[in-house]
Amino acid sequence: MDSTVVVFEKLKRVNEYESAFWSARALARTLGYSEYRHFIPVIERAKEACKKSGQPVDDHFEDVLEMIELGKTASRKIEDIKVRVRLKKSPITKLIS
């Protein structure tokens, strides 16, 4: 199996409906972005590519708030995006190829 595929398989999450998705924050780290905010324009370009190709953006991107732990007793919410890839006819696949 291609090492790139293995990396993305390790990052893949599956929701309660057995639908696979990836965290944009995890993708940003894996792709070498020093900060998540530098990856946001990439996501925005991918959303625009969806629109231009007639793909519903909501089928591929979902804004979410995730809870992260800060030490033993504290936590806070951070913004993230669930990225879903429909491999047939999806401009999103360019992010992982």
C-alpha cells in the first residue's frame, strides 16, 4: 500500500453513521503547515472548487467545534472542519493526491 494512503488512513475518523471524514487540523499538521490558520485558504480553495464543479460544499465540509483537554481539569472548544471525500468526481481528492 502506498505510504501516503497509509498516512491518510491513520488520520481517518468514522462517525456514528459509518461515514469517513478527516479533521482539517490533522490534515494541516500532516501536510506540514506550521499553523492551522495557514491551511484555511487551502480549505477555502477546495470549497470553491466544489462549487465550480457543481458539488454541494456541505457534502464535503462541515464546520465543527471540538473539545480539547487543557491539562487534567480544563478544556475548551476549538474550531475545526470535517472533510469528507467522495472519491468519484470530487475535487477534494487533489488535497490527498
